[in-house]
Amino acid sequence: MGGGAPSRIRHDRYLAAEDLRPFVEHFWTVHWELTAQPPRAVSTLPHPSVHLVFDSQAGANLAGPSRARFQRELEGEGRVFAVKFRPGGFRPFLGAPVARLADTVVPGETVFGADFLALVEAIEAASTVDERVERIEPFLRARRGPHDPMVEVVSSLVDEIAREPGLTKVQDVASRAGVGTRTLQRLFSEYVGVSPKWVLQRYRLHEAADRLLAGTTDLATLALDLGYSDQAHFVRDFRLVVGETPGTYARRGREKSS
């Protein structure tokens, strides 16, 4: 790292109990202490997930799958405790198509009802992350709805998209699921909240970002590997979603790690 004040932003993850893992990818926390420093801008490329977020500054809200970059300016001191649901994993809690939450942030009580306010108080009163996890897991167990086998089917499909860079076409995903493309589109709207085409693009851009930070410089080959017909199309999509060109992103990443 270069010179300057040391980072006072900490991000940690915690696994959920075994019975909740089909629905919850993990719990995550962020704590920042910047009272003696200027505000810090943060930006991430979200996954197709729903998050239940308890924010000491912004309150307790449900954030649906976001097609835009997440951007926020951290200042002063604050903390966040949150649940990241697996893609498809929030459908049993919502009891409705997850597409209703796409690109939205709503108060938690609009989905969970008045009981959610008591949970917020319990989370705020907890002094450790373990205590927060202990208080939220029973709440989730009581509200996950009846068994739905499609949760595992859709979550597994998204897992395959995430871990296989060569999987780039909606038709190929539909074939693996043994359904037609229209049925796949309906399933993703119902359980994930966004289209399979969008999920494919998002994970391929995550793959591109990782490879750029690892030192990849051949953009033409990278574009072809990720299913793009040409480099220009890839650069356009990357800039539109990430907010900068692949070359600028790679240079900025190298500067941060130097």
C-alpha cells in the first residue's frame, strides 16, 4: 500500500446455519471509522441478490437485485449488518415474484410486517455480530414459507453461470435446466428478479473485472472468451456497467495494490 492514513473500513462475512444456507448466501458486515478523514467513496458491481440491510445511518431496508452499480459515500462512523440471500433464495420469504423488488429499496416492514420493527430493535441492541446472527436466524426460519423445490433448481443454475466463464448463452442455460428459453425467463423473473440474459452478462463482467485485475491485457481474446462477438461490444458493456473502460479499471486496480 502507498502512504497516507490507514484504512478504517472493515468488511467481514459469516455463514448462516446449515438449514438456512439454501436461502442465505452469507451474513456480511461493514464498519467504518472515518471521523478524522475525508469521506470515502465506495462502488461495487452487485450480484443478482436480495439484501436485507441494517444500516446505522440509513435504517433497515430490503434492497432488491440491482442492475446498476452500487455507489455510496462513507463518512463519520457507522456500521452495517446485512443478509445476502442466494439468487432465488428470497422468493419463499417474499411470497411473490422477486422481479417486484428489482432496482428498488423498500423498508423491511413492507415485506415482513410490523414484527420486523422488533427485530430491528434487537439487532441494534446486540453488541456483537454473533448476537445479531442469533437474533435474525429464528426470524428468518419462521418466515421462509413452505418448501419450494424450484429455489434449489434456480439457485443451482445461477451457481453454474457464476463458476463457468464459458457459459454465455441463454439457450445453453435453458438446455441444462431442461426447459425452453421462455420458461427459463419466467423462472428467473419469479425467483431471481432479473432475466437470465442479464445474469449471464453480470457474471461475465465480474469475470472480466477479475481477469483485468490479474493482469489480462488482451481485450480481444477476453471479449471472445466471455461470449462477445467483438471487442468494441465488450468495452461498451463494461464501461456502461462498471463506469469506466477496461483499461482504466485495470490501471486503477494496479495503483490500489501498489
